[in-house]
Amino acid sequence: MVADIGTGEGRAVLARAAAEPASLVIGVDAAPGAMAEASRRAARRGPANAMFLAAGAAEMAESPLAGRVDLVTVTFPWGSLLRGVVGLEPGVSAGVGALVAHGGRVEVLASVVPSDRLDGIGTLDAGCEPAIRCAWAGVGMELVSMRPATSAEIAASRSSWARRLDPARAARTVWRLDLCRP
């Protein structure tokens, strides 16, 4: 099972579900309107293994999905979800981490620059790694790696933000965080 947290318009969910017909792919977003069209599209003509859930990341700890997801993706989060993945909002980190089955993974693509005005982090960079590692360890997750994302990883995200944040053209670095539940 795959869960895309902060799925937005849900395009990545539909694409992954079509590419991986043996996997249940669930898009989760606190703003149901954003994913409404993708949900209608999945209901009308598939893929049948795509679902959408209107919920915030912090709510996932109490979800029936808790402890059952093999892969959680978080792609270009903002607001409280961004604060959670960088370790500044423990309830959000706990909600995301609670979804992950033993041996499961979390993959994050994120970027923070000063103009984002994220209290607690001016710029997401390698200096943030110890705090991020500590925050995720507090919810039973291990930060396996934190490194600048490649252009190919950004493009593969299927996000509408991918073109704007391509390292070859953007003035900001996109970081890839890989976590696991041992």
C-alpha cells in the first residue's frame, strides 16, 4: 500500500496507481476540493486501485491505515505538513510516521528558503539534518538519508511544482529525505 500525503490535485496518485496495478494507492489531503476531480476520475474510469481520503496528516495516527502503509510519499509540502516533515510540528510527524508498516519507508521532496518564512528554519540544508533526524526518531522513524534531489527525482514526482523547482532552473534546492521504520 502507498499513501501520498498532501496529495493536492491527486495526479501523482492516479499515475502511480496506473503504473502499479497490484498496489493500493491512497491520496490524502486536508483540502478535499483539491483532489475532487482526481477522485471523480478514478471512480468513473479507474484506475480501480486509487482512492482519496480527506484528512490532515496529524489525524493519520488514529486512521485505520496506521501501521499498514509500505510507502508514504510527501511531495513539496507546505504549511503544517512542511513543518512536520522538517521536524517542527511533532503531531504531524507522528501522524505520518504512524502510517508506516515495519520495514516501510517515507520519501519526502521538500524545499525551504527564507522567503517561505518558515519559523524555525530559514533554509532547508544539510545543517538541519541532526534536528530532523532527532524529530523523526521520536516517532520511531530512522532518517536514512538527506540529500539534494536530482532533476530526475523531481520530474518523477509528477507534481505540477516539478518544473518550477528543477535544480537546473530554480534558485532553491529541493531536498530528498528517505526514512524507514526499522
